[in-house]
Amino acid sequence: MMNYKTEEEIDLIRKSSLLVAKTHAYIASYIKPGVNGLYLDKIAEEYIRENGGIPAFKGYQSFPNTLCISPNEKIVHGIPNDKSFEDGDIVSIDCGVLMNSYYGDSAYTYSVGEINKEKKDLIEVTKQSLYLGIEKAVDGNRIGDIGYAIQNYVENLGYGVVRELVGHGVGKNLHESPEVPNYGSRGEGVLLKEGMVIAIEPMINVGCKNITQHNDGWTITTLDNKPSAHFEHTVVVRKNKAEILSSFVEIEKITNGKAS
């Protein structure tokens, strides 16, 4: 069953999504060689709670932490640990917030120190694929249009698109209908209508599209152990142009400042 949100509901999802964005920006300044995921997880939880939110992931289907932290070949759902990040790593961080009964959800892939060209290209391609998918999230299109835009772009550049993990609706539940795959055919799938709020989240691999799951029941890794990147925005379907409810602006003020 599809959920179409009122403008009042969209505003509440926007507030939750912007707290997710602020949390990302807050932890971004701490991401460097020698820092570990458990530390980022701790300060993220404190920041969310201090700003009136509840960590969306902690306790969700027994997930133990506030953030999903997935370095290098890990794709998503990585459990934070005390292993220090190293120069040259890339780290996907997924964060969700529950506030005023509505969820926000967004992911960003960070560079640790100086990364190589392969990883830089992967990050840029994955982020660009997200925005190409968002361009198709307009009233009258179909879910397949989003997936096709992402898949066509990245596969033509030689990258793998993860199939088993997909985007989703967002609202009073963290995961709602419809599912939003990062692959598909134009003109197929659920009809997009104004007021649908969805999380679009391409997960793109340097190598093959295939994945494997760790024994912890959560962590997903590329089958060939090559790097993967992940970006996610929560967006609302509109008549002519999707509205992005989350934001990378404050994150990139921090990350671009580091680069300079």
C-alpha cells in the first residue's frame, strides 16, 4: 500500500532529514586516519539525542548501533567497531533519525586522508548516479525510470550495481513501500505520484555487482573484495522536479575544507 504524504507530514520528514544531515556534518569533521567507527557512533548518538531526535537504526531489527559504517569493500550495514580508519580508506556512513514520529534517512561516502584515483572516481560516479536517479523521481514517471537512470549511467562506465539492496519509502516507518531498486527498465514498476517520499540510495561497486553477507548477520561486502560506495537522499516526488529533503551541503563544507 502506497503512502502519500500531506505537506504537514513532508515538513516533519524534512526536519528529521535535516537532523540527519547535521549529524553527518558533525561527524565529518572527525573522520581522519586513527579514528574508529565506535567513536563516530558514540558522538553521533549524543548529537542526535541532544537535538531532539532518536537514532533510527539503533535497535531496528536488533541492529546494535546508531550508524552503519562500511569501509572500502563493505557496501552497507557495517557494524561500528574499534578498528582505526587508515589513510586511503573510503567509508560509507548511513544515518537515520526518528523525530516527531517521522523518519529521515541519508548516507554519504567519505574519504579518509588521501585516496587513490579508483576510489575518487567511484565516489564521484556513485554520487552522480544518485542525482540522475533523483531527476526521474517526478509525478507520472515509474520506479523503473529511477533505476534505469542509475544503472545505465554506472554500467556504461564499467561499474557494478548492487541488486539485492534497494531504496525504499520513508515516513512513519523507516522502510515503507515502494522499494526503489538501483536498476530497472524505463516505464516499468510503481507509478510515481506527488506526495510519495522515498529514499534513493545507489550502492555501486568498482568490480562485480555480486555481494556476500558476513556472519554478523548485517555487514554486506562485495564478493570480489573491491571497493563500493553508497550515497542516499530522502526525496519527495513532485510534479516537475523532485524535492530533496536531506542535504549534503553542510557535509561538503567540512569535507571540501579538509581537502584544501
